[in-house]
Amino acid sequence: MAISKAELENKVRNEFLELIAEAVSNARDTDVLTVEANELAVPCVDAEGNEKWVTIKVAVPRGTRNGQGSYTPYDGYAAEKEYKEKCADRADKKACAEAKKQAKIARDEKKRAEKKAVVEANKNLKELRKIKLAKPTEEGDDYSKEYAPHELTDMLN
């Protein structure tokens, strides 16, 4: 009597469930509980001493339908390749976003420095106007004299 595809897949899945349960049980010295036909649950403790559960699902994928009543078999190697490409794309996008972020930070710092320079220049200009409008306190002071910009900044410093 021939065995159906579903029965063959169930046998394979159950073999792997038993293999995984035995390996985890021996490695962690803990119970491995079967919570569904294809799922195991393992109790564990995190770094802070809190009880957590790890679940492990085992599946035997059939593949995809062609639309003509047949299946294209699942290809784990192709799935791995697609996953690695997807991870590489994510890494590229992340690197691109980081580069844009760094460029924006540099641009913003430059704008802040320019704005700070303008504010400082306006502050210096106000001080110079005060000096120019002030009356001479000593006999040699002449506030009506026009100064070159570099002379004014030297006077303020």
C-alpha cells in the first residue's frame, strides 16, 4: 500500500521533532514540551532570572502552486540565497541611510556655525555702535574716526 505525501511529510516532521527535542533536552537539561503537532516549547531563564519560553516550529514545506494543479518543489538553497540577498539589501539601505544622516549632521553643523557667526557679528556690531556713539572719555579718544573691520575686531578682543 502506498503512503500519501501528507503521511510522508508527517513522518519526516515527527522524526525532526524527536531529534530536536532530544538534542535540546540533553543540551539544556530541561523538559521539552510538545505544544502542537509541529511545535515544541522549552522553558528557560533570562539574564535577570525571569522565566521565558522558547518555541520551535518544524515545517516540511511543499513548495508553491503553479496554477495548473501541480507544485514547484520547495528549494531551501534558493530560499537561503534570497534571504542573504534580502539581508545584503537591508545592509546597503542601512549604510546609505547612515551616510545621508552623517551628511545632514555635517550640513546642520555648518549652518549652526554660520548662524552663530552671524549672531556674534551682530553682537559685535552693536558693541561697535555703542563705542562710536559714546563720548570721548580721554583727550586722545576720537570715536568719530572710521575704523577698518579688522581694526574693530582687534579693539573688541
